[in-house]
Amino acid sequence: MQFRTLGRTDLKVSLICLGTMTFGQQNTEAEAHEQLDYALTQGVNFLDTAEMYAVPPSAATYGRTEEYIGNWLKKSGRRKDVIIATKVAGPAPGMPWVRGGTSGLDRAGVAAAVEGSLKRLQTDYIDLYQTHWPQRPVNSFGKMGYDQTAVTTRESDEIAETLAAMQDLIKAGKIRHVGVSNETPWGVGTHIRHADGGLPRIVSIQNPYSFLNRTFEVGLAEMALQENVGLLAYAPLAAGTLSGKYLNGQVPAGTRWAIDARVSRYKRPRLDEAVTAYMGIAEKHGLDVTQMALAFVNMQAFVTSTIIGATTLEQLKSNIASINVKLSNDVVQDINAAHAVTPNPCP
């Protein structure tokens, strides 16, 4: 396993992070614990979760993923062996079960959310506490067409309030570090500006990054490198799309598309064209397409950790093994050529 430093902290996190949002919906608790056990044998020390998991979100599964992890921590006694990242949900009007309908990133919301996560995780502290999405409206989760009318003069103050709440939690020993997710360059810059004023400095940004969505490279990659706020890359396989299992309208039983009724950001024009191109590159060079996709994310200097997720142990083994796959210049050139033909089909 390879390790990279988390922002300006002294934490060394594994380049492969175990994403857990399948725990409690697609994976049973026994399967979740099996994944956790195996990941640690391979050197993975970084776990990512959220208060709203499992996915797809529902009242029945809210908090279940953290509960499964908490039970594993209690059973295994390995709290000191893992770095745990979880997230506080932003405004969620469509999910009234999140904190009894009081979701949001104000001081009271953050305080309530962390207590729930600590209880479910059965731990006294969280290593990395992230905002799951901003308080303000942004183009996240595949949304396009920026709503200029939604911009107000309150956004900076709202970010400051969230960071002040995080500062209280750091002083209380309940969290160690702060990160953001589904953020924009302006949002990251504003967080850093508030840190210059004495509030906690964010150490990471968790955004999507894959062959089908390289938009992080446009503005945020520079921010990540210049400000040492590395990317925790989620959906590096585009929610499994890059495996080719959804080509030609296929929806295999038990897959995300089969169980999640929400509109997928990956159901876009030219999707099949792009996926087929990357599968062809993998075949040409004798590579597994999913390992090639993960290896491409792993090699980026602005990436701190690549968040993988799996529904079977075989998938997990393959995903973690991507750490040993090195892409030649010829492979990277072919990948970039395919990207130039179909750039960011699923932003």
C-alpha cells in the first residue's frame, strides 16, 4: 500500500480508501465486516462514510452504515488502526428523516450531527469531519445550469458559522480535522480565507473524479496542489459504469441502477461511446478496465486518496490491487485521446 499525507496534518492515509455507502443496503453487516477485515490486511487504513448512508438514502437505512462500522470497531478493537472520515449532511429537504428534518450546516445542526455519528460509530472522536455538500445551492451530483439567482451575500458567513461549529468540536476533542465535499473553487477558497482569520483549515476536498468526469482538473486541481487541500476522489469508477455493466441499456439485478430510483448523473448522452472507448484501451494494453481507471486516479498528484466501493469481496480485491498497476505513457496518451473525443460526458 502507498500512503499520502492528509493536507497539512500529520496523518498518513492509504492511497486506497474504503468507501462504505453500500453497507446496510447492498451489503449485509457480515459482508461489511468481511470487507473491513480484508481491507486492513492489504494496508488500507482510511475509511469513508456519512451520517446519511446507506445509499440510496432512506429513512430505514439512515445511519446504518455508521452503525455497521461501529459494531466492527467494537468487535475488532481496531479503532487506533484506522482513520475515519464521515460527513455531516447539508440541507436535505427531500430527506426529512435526516436529524428529524433539521439537516443543515448551522452550528446547531453540526453539533447534533456529530453526536449521532459518534454514537453510531462507537468512538470518542472522528479523524476527518466533512461537510457532505454545501449549505448554499451549487452544481453538485450532476446538476447542470448554474442558478445565478440563488447567489446571495450570506454564503461566506454561512461557511464561517460551519467552521466555527467545527472549531468547537475540535476543542472538545470530538473531531480532529475538517474537510469539504462536493465543493467549488470559490467554496474551497472561502474556507481557506476564513482559516487565515483563525478558523479551522480544511485539509481535503471530496469530489467526483473519473474518466467520465475530469472537471476537477479545470479549477480545483490547482487549488488542491497550491493550498495542500488534496482530493479524496469519489466515484472513480463512475458508480460502476466504467466496468461496462450498463452498456446498451443493461441494468443487472442488484446493481446501483437497479435499486436506486433517483436520476443517475451517469445516464447521459455519449455514455456508451465513452465507456466503450476506455474498455477498448484496456483491451489493447492487456489491462482490466476497472483497474486501469483506478490506477489513473491513483497517479494524479492532486489526489490524496481514491475512494473505492464494492459489493463483493472479489470486486474489493481487484479494486485494492489497482495500487500495483502502473500505467505506461502509451496508455495515458490513449486515455487522454479518448477524453479529448468525449470530454466529461458525465459531469
